[in-house]
Amino acid sequence: MPELPEVQTVVTQLAGRLPGATIARVLLGRRDIVHSGHRLLTREAVGAKIASVGRVGKRIVIQLSGGAEIVVHLGMSGRLTVEPIDDALAPHTHLRVRFVGRMDELRFRDPRRFGGVWCRGRGDDANGNGLSVLGPDALAIRVPVLRQVLSRRRQIKAVLMDQRMISGLGNIYCDEALHKAAIHPLTPADSLTPKQINRLACSIRSTLQAAIRAGGSSLRDYRDANGEPGWFQVSHRVYGREGEACRSCGSAIVRSQIAGRSTHYCPACQKEPVTT
DNA sequence: AGTAAACTCCGGAAGC
DNA sequence: TGCTTCCGGAGTTTAC
């Protein structure tokens, strides 16, 4: 499941291969994966050149010459790859972009279709492009911004998972960052001490950065014995470790449902707030 | 108004 | 082998 680190890895790969390519043709397998700018994407984008590939939160942003942009969200099961046009199409490949004079193409596949594509032209309203409501990027989050984000009475886990508040944190790294900062996921966001906010900002950045570094190994086509890409094998602190020993104190990691999500934490290191 | 929880989309994977 | 159940990012709806 792609989280910010995997998205960043994909972006880095694409940024090395796509800029400069001129779009020759856009092949759409399913209309409904394009949430806005359908005509722009399949017709007017033809002839445009790819200027850059970047990332905002967990969204991939492909900038075209002329100011249009294509936004791709991978959701749970999305993959964005560059493959030879002769290679067999994987099932659930919904979008392909071909380029002038090139024998490879950009492919978007997404079996569960939790992901999607938005396209907008220069000057188009930001609404509906999948970017307009995103909060500040988690990878670059800084204390003053985080303090502002946390100024509401809501479970910290729910706030961190809300892409409008802060963008880029998914379930795995949310749990990881909270454990690293020794904060219980149920803690009301506005009750964090300045010290805790400092620790949390640090934890969010360092957790994501470490995962990106680990993901770098998949850039070199690294796979472990099980075929898993590099970043997935980073040793998680709590995620997926229910019942196992906390790496800090040895207590058994607990799993429960918080903010509608499976949540892992250490009951000893992450003290539950006193309920009022 | 702000927050919380339920519901929805979908198919892979795990469990029986 | 074949069925059922679980899972989840995020938008929407409903309820406190």
C-alpha cells in the first residue's frame, strides 16, 4: 500500500524518465478513474511536453508545458509505471500515456480503484483537482505549522490522518510517528505540550525520511526474498506488531480501532490521556 | 460548530 | 476447491 515514502520513490523514478517527453496519445480504459478534466487529459494534453514530476502529500503531480497538470492519487492499490508499449498490460490498467518517438509508455493501474486522476489547465480553479484541500506536507512539517494544525480538540490520530490538516501521513507512519514521539493516539490534539509538539514534528519527518531512504533500495530494483520492495521491510516500531515486544520497553504492542483505523501503540510508552 | 462514527467504493488476501 | 470475511484512503452522510 503506497504511503508517502513509496509515492516519493515513484516520483523520483518518474522524474528521471518523463520530463522532456511529448504526449502523443492518452488511452483511457475506464472513464471513471478520471475525476476531473477528462477532455483536457485525453485531447488537449496531446502535444504538451512533460515539464516536471513532483509530489504533494500522497499525490503525484505531473506538470505539463503550458501550465496544465495531471494529478494522480494511488489510493490503496495504485501503481504508476513506465513500461515498454509491447509489454503485456497488467489487469486493471486504466490509463496509458504514450510519447512521441518513444517505445515506452506511462501506465496507471489500480485494481481497487481507490485512487484516481485529476487534470486541470492553467488558470483552472484549484477545486476538484485533488490538491485544493490538502494541508501542509508531512515530510516538511515544522513546529509552528504543526502547532497551528493541532489547535483543535480532536484525537491526535484523527488529525494526523486527515489530509486537509496535514498531508502525506497514512495509517502506518501515523502510528510509527506517534510511538516515536511517545504520544497516545487518543490524546486530544490541543492538549499536547510544547515539548510533545516538538517531538512529534521531529518524529514525523524522521520516520518518513528513514522510510524514503529505505525505499531508495527499491529504486535499484531491490527485492527481498519475498519480493517485497525495500521500504516495506524497514523494521516498524508498532505497525503490524500486535502482541510483540515494544522495541523501547518490551511491553506488548496493542492494536485497537481508533479514528476508524486499525491502530498500533505501546500502552507503556504512550500513556493514555486522562479521560474527562 | 465541531467532532465522531458509520457507510461507501473495490478486489486481494486470509481464513474456514 | 470455493466460500466468507476482513481490510483500507478518503469522500459522504448521519448522529451526537
